[in-house]
Amino acid sequence: MIMEVRSEITKSHDRVWKELARPGARLTGEERLSVAQEFRAARTCAVCFDGKSSLSVAYNVGKHDCLDSKVSGVWVELVHRLSNDPGRIHRGWVQALLDDGLDEIEYVEIASLVSSLCVVDTFHEALGLPLRPLPEAISDNITYKRPVTAVEEGAYVSMIPVDGLQDDYADLYDTRHWVPNVHRAFSLVPDAARLANDLMGSHYFPYESVPQYTDKAHQYAITKTQMELVASRVSKNNDCFY
């Protein structure tokens, strides 16, 4: 069977792979690839799945099954929880990681890597395609500058307010429409937010279109009812609190 994948999807996946190899806000290209390898290894971590059977939000899973790589212990915990049990991430757990030495910028960068890799890998798996081989690391200088308007607003990490766009991140949100928190979640690292917006834009309808679109208003192969069914099932399987 021949499958036709929309070009905007493959382009957004190409962008993930290109940015994966480059230095980020805190991590080198080599470290980012180590996180990617750990993400793939985490998906079969027996310790994680034992912990997921716990009834407690604050369960202690013990030492993860992990690769011998450049990923530090606190990074391993973050990658494994994001990969296998994101529904039970809570403020106390995040604060414990920060107390153990994780920088909130590292938190956002690693969360961005895990979420974008998850999109690409599960897309391939759903279509029965082999996973993309990881790219070679690119050595370059880290040029990240913390956005001066990023503030702690009650979320687990700082974000840029909707009215705080300026300088080289003035284009980060489309303020012509409502800006949901999911579009601001990675804004402490603007490049991560741009990547997430690109992935969401290529895989989903724009937020402003969701309440009003009809089957006549798009060229997708499945109907609105089928889309809602798939979305609901996937959200349930992923413990999405929305």
C-alpha cells in the first residue's frame, strides 16, 4: 500500500532532525543526541512501568534502566518521566529536580526534545515505518540569551507573557488570535517554542478553526468525527489532563 504523507508534516520532521543535532540553549549537539538516545531507551524501561502501577503521585521508581551516556542522573529522571508517565508530573517533582541541580532552561530544552522526538517516532511507528536514524552532532557555540520578559506566572517554569514579546522573539506568538498556554510552555527557550508551533501547525488544525470547521472545509482523508475519536483515544492513552 502506498501512503501519501502531507509535505508540511515531512518538512516539520526534517526541522526536528536538523535542530536536534545543533547546540541548544544549554545542551551541546552531542548532549542533545544523548537525550534522544535516552528517550528511545526509556520507552522500554521496566522500572518506569513498575512505577506507573503505583497509586501514589509521589512514587519513587528507583534507578531507571538507562544507557551509559552523557545524560546525567537528573536528566535521566526527567526524560523517563516525560516519556512514560507525564500525567503524574507535579510541582513538587519538578522542584525536586531543580533542587538537585537541574536548571529551568535545561528543563524546557529537554522537555522540548522529548516531545518533538515523540511526535516523529510515534508517527513513524503508527505507519509501520522504521524510525529515523539519529543525525550526527554539529559542533557550534551556544548563543542562547534568556528572554528578559520571561517570568514565573504560576507555571512550573518561567514563560513569556502574551504582552511580553520584544526583540528577537517579537514574532513568537500569533497575537491576532487567542494564545493558549501550550503555545507558551516552551517560550523560555524561544527556538523550542518555534519548533513546537511548527509541529503543531503541520499536524493539527489552527486553534481558531477547531470550533467551527466542517468536513467541507478541509482536504484530510478522515472526517471530523473520526478526528475527534482518534484525538480522544490518544489523549486518554497519554494521560492528557485536557
